[in-house]
Amino acid sequence: MKLVRYGAFGQEKPALLDSKGVLRDLSGKVPDIAGKALTSASLAALKALDAESLPVVQGSPRIGACVGDVRNFIAVGLNFADHAAETGAPIPAEPILFNKAPNCIVGPYDDVTIPKNSKKTDWEVELAIVIGDGGSYIAEKDAMAAIAGFCVCNDVSEREFQTERGGQWAKGKGCPTFGPLGPWLVTPDEIADIQNLGMWLEVDGERVQNGSTKTMIFGAAYLVHYISQFMRLDPGDVITTGTPPGVGLGFKPPRFLKGGEVVALGIDGLGTQKQNFVPYEG
């Protein structure tokens, strides 16, 4: 299934795409694509529905983030061998974890705001995992069964805040609008091999990132297993899993976003995003 949320920000409704790409409303079946609606039992019930009997969503509504009420937004740093190489960083022995603020999540086509006093706002196309049943101490062999689905994430980052202002990476990762998710939440049965998906990102039409999940150092199943050793993963939690090379920081000289740019990105089978980056006003 491809699950979608549509409508005004903060008032999104659940939907799915049918086999013809028509958006079908799920409001009568689940309150939202969030929390308990993402457990395996709930997803099985949704999959059993006759999609073409559901109401058609009329018009061209805003598409929101593909998962709602996210309470834990976990990110993995330096998780692509070729990205680590471009930054000059050693290959991590264990996954590097940090948190993005859940309230930075926006829709895949919403504007992204350059933060006040930003000098080094950067882009990162990433594969995101959305947790289904979840739990603690999940065995790697059971990890895929704990996943509700996958989506595209733009892990927008402010590099000066992240690395030059002292302390944790979280300073540069959770600014408002720094977490576009979607357009779809794609259930695992639709993905033949999650570790072999092409990834790309363009800035003003120029292809700057062109990679694949096959160069991830730690794969999706291992990350779910690993993170569950340190915290309980609940339905609707999001894990964004790192980026391939081509980020602004890796250019010589580095290139950063100032506002006025259009950033487009996508992952095979998971859809595409497009954001206007706008300067902070206030």
C-alpha cells in the first residue's frame, strides 16, 4: 500500500493511493496514519479493503507528511560509506544517533524556511523508516516485521549550528520545517529490496546527489535492531537513515542554501518531493 495524508497543516486526513493512482479517503476506517493505525494488525485490515470502494478525494489538496503525531524522530549520521568519504570522516564502528525535533516535520511540497542567522543550510535525501509494531530489544531477524513502511525524507541541516556551536548535532537538525516526509508511506511488501534503491536530489535543476541505499553502512533491519537496544520504538516513530554523497558541505568550496532555491528529491518506489527554500522573516 501507499498511504497518504492530505489537507491543511495540522488537520490532515488519512488516504491511500489505489492501483490507478487515485487518492481514496480512509477517514471512515482510521483516524489518521499515525500511532496504532500503523501496527501490523491495522495495516492488514487496511490492505484487505476494496480500495476502489472508498471515497475519491476530490480536487488537488495539499499533501501532508505521510505519518502524523510523530513522537520520536531519530536520525543516523554518516551512514553511507561514500558520504563519509566525501566529508573525510572515518567509517563509524556503530551507528551514530541523534534526534530531530518531531515538530520540524512538514509535508513533501511545503516550503522550508532558512533559519534566522543561518550561514550553512544544507540538503540531504534520505530513506526514512516508519515503525509499526516496534518494541525493545528487537532481533535483527525480526526487524522488518516491526516496520510499517518507508518514505522519503529531506534531512535538512544547518552545518554551522550542527558542528560549530558546541554540543550535539541536534542544534542543526531540528529547526522548523527541517523534516519534510513523504509523499507516501510505502509498506514493505511493495519494496523488492530496500537495500538497492536509487536516491537523488537536485538544487535548481542541477543533480547534486545521485546514490543508492546499497552503500548504507548499516542497513534498515540492523538499524531498527540496534536502536531498539537503547530505546523503545513505538508505532509511528520515524528513523531517517543517512544520506549519499553530494551534500553542500562536500563541495569544494562548500555550497549552501540562502533562500530562493528549489530542491527536488526522490527515492525509487517511494516518490518525489519538491520544496521552495525561503529566507527567514521575522
